Amino acid sequence: MEEISAEKIEKLEELKLEKLIERLDNKKIEELAELIDQLPSINEMVKTLLQLKESGVLDTLVELSYLIKAFRDMLNDEAVANLATTISSAIDSLKLLQVLARSLSS
């Protein structure tokens, strides 16, 4: 098997870099500049996330968010059920009013 020379590796890296540069337009360059400006904050957030992960707090927060979503979904389902009950009661009341109106007009 032929070993790849350092020169060939360098040439391949240059081609990859050229292809990457060709894909950049002004908007992407501006976004990259903004990202570079935010690197200190991003690094700090990553460190904090790693601490949360290592301590188990991140897993607890994720589980709590699922629990909150489940409660929210239950409340929404309950609200829909209550609305359906209210509409059903209103329809029953209208039917009763129609029956009363007929019996009074007779």
C-alpha cells in the first residue's frame, strides 16, 4: 500500500479549503464574523452546560421540561373537553327551549 506523502495531504487540504471558500458569500462571511465575536460567550455557555451535565442537573431539567409539557397538554385536553361539555349543554338547553316554546304556543 502506497503511503500518502505530506505534499499530497497538503494539496488535498488546500482543495478542501478552496471548495469551502467558494461556498462563502457575503452573508455567510458576516454570520461567521458574528459567530467569532460571540465565541467567548459560547465557550462560557458550553462550560456551564458541561457542569450541568456532569452534576446531573441538565438531565433533571430535561425531565422536568417533559413533565411540564405533559401537564400543559393535559390542561389543553381538559380545556377542550370542558368546551365540548359546555357546547353540548348549550345545545341541550336550546332543544329544551324549543320544546318549551312549542308547548307554550300550542
